[in-house]
Amino acid sequence: MAGVDRAVPPALTHAGPDRFLWALDKLTTAVEWLHRNDRRDHPPVRPVDRDIPLLVSEVRAEADEVISLRLTSPDGAPLPTWQPGAHLDVVLPFGRKRQYSLCGDPGERGHYRIAVRRLADGDGGSREIHDELRSGSRIIARGPRNAFPFITAPSYLFIAGGIGITPILPMVRTAAARGANWRLVYTGRSRESMPFLGELAALDPARVWIRPDTEFGIPASGAELLEHSPPDAAVYCCGPIPMITGVRVDLPGSGADSLHWERFSAPPIVDGRPFTVELARTGETVEVPADRSALDVIGEVLPQVPYSCRQGFCGTCHVRVLAGEVDHRGRAEEDRMAICTSRATGRVVLDL
């Protein structure tokens, strides 16, 4: 999910550990609601329906449990252009669809690069990439899409946590090429778990702070990360939910101007209640339990249903509502439902 915060004081406080992700996400509910319903931040991502056949031309180990894939066109044709912050929707050989940030050079048309951390307790997408894809494998991608646009600013602070370096790396290179005043703070469990350290070492060392938890004992607070901000900087942050939440809470006390953030995981379902979805075009009815999204359940009967961010922001999965009352938990028109995050009261009829 991508978002934008201005440096104004929100009515939030730090959450303590355990009951952990729920509590942290609950703290930012008010700010997220404002973000999702404020269309001034930036327009929804336009759906990109083209299928791009891609050839895996190289698989490279970048860190513990992290590999990068170099992706080229099978016929050698130039690939569609992209800007920093963009991602691909990758259709894996077994049918799973996953989103991966482009982390190469935006000016390079001959290949794309993505990086994937293996998640042993994930839902299988990362394991499939690590275990099944080899040099010579073929996949289909859709995009590139950009829900995390990189704005022009005189100064930047980039904050990346672990695999969150992937959308940040092209931004850092672009800021450096523009001659902007920039700093990068890169956190992770250990140096061995943090990809692309070699590439970052080739940048200006005075502007880069590598902060592994193993060398500092505890994860960094938001205030500690923001200490490195140039005056009036645009802050770009990507990583785990606790890190982003800490930065958002402490932003008003920093010298930064704005915060632009993206997280890879879907937000926890808070106060979820079961409801029923009727699919008008197919005539099927599905039951959505309290702890699952409508997108997850609908995807089991309609695997082709489009989606991208899975967090209510981009607009790809918004569906017209024909009947029923929607609990809007995403940025959608009143007559549409963001099926990845929004819920319904009782029964809802969708144009699917």
C-alpha cells in the first residue's frame, strides 16, 4: 500500500509490543482513512491490461533468502518504460499473481529486475519463485504500474527496511543523478539479510547509513530514522508496518516536509464481520468470513478478478455495487467497492 502524509501532528501515540500488528494498525486508522479518502494525494493507478511475456535470463543471490531475477523480452524487444516506485504484477507458473517492485535502472529498456525474499510462512508465491524459476524460465507480467510515485523535490530522506529497499533503490539513483540533496537509512535484521549493499557502497558513503538490528540491539525508532532528514525533505519509506508506523507518528517532530510510504503486506482485518457477496454476472454466492477479504474469497471462484495493491488504494479491484451497504475501507467511489479491503453489512451484490 502506498500513502502520503504531511508533517502535521496526528493524534497518535506509540503502541507497545505484542497484540502487535493489530495495535499498530489500529493506531493509524484515522490517518489512513484520511489518506484513502483524500484524492489530492495522487490519482488512482490506471489499470494496465497488457500481458508482457518475459524470459528469466539470470537468477542471482543478493542476500540470505533473497534472489534477484533479470527479466528480458523473449524476442529481445525493448520493454515498456517505467518510473521509480513502479512494480510488476507477475503471473507465476502455477497461476499465482504477485506484485514485485522494479529495482533496476529506469532508463534501461533491455531488461527489468525484481528481487524476492523467500518467506517460509508465506502463501507460497516467494517459495515458487525460489524453487521453480531458473534461467530460461518464462513468465507473464502485467504493468508496469506505479502506486508509489516519485515526486520532484529539492531534498529527500529515503528509509528502507529489508526487502523494502527494492522500490527505494531506483529513487536513490534518480535523486543522485538529479543532483538533489539526499540521505538513505537502510535497516534490516543483519547485514547478511540486506540485499544490494554492494550497490549502495558505490554511492556516496557519506549519505548512506546502514543500520542492522544485530549491530544496534533493537530496531530503530521513527525519531531515530528521521534524524537523518535534510531540511524540508520529502521522505520515502518502505518496509515493515512497525517501522512505517513509527516514522508516521514521529514525522511532525522532524524537519521533514512530507512522508510518502509503501508497505508490502496487506493491513490486518480490524473489527471484521462475516458477510455474503452475490456475483451478479455468474449467479454465484460466496461467504466472506470475518478474517478474510472479499478479494481472497471471490478469487477462489473468479481467478481472473483483477487486483494490484491489495490494500484499498490503487483502484484495480474496485467493483460496481448493485445492491447492499458497503463499509468502505479503501479509496473508492460510493457506488464501487474495493474488494481487497472493504467489507459489507449483511449481503452485497457486485457487478462480477
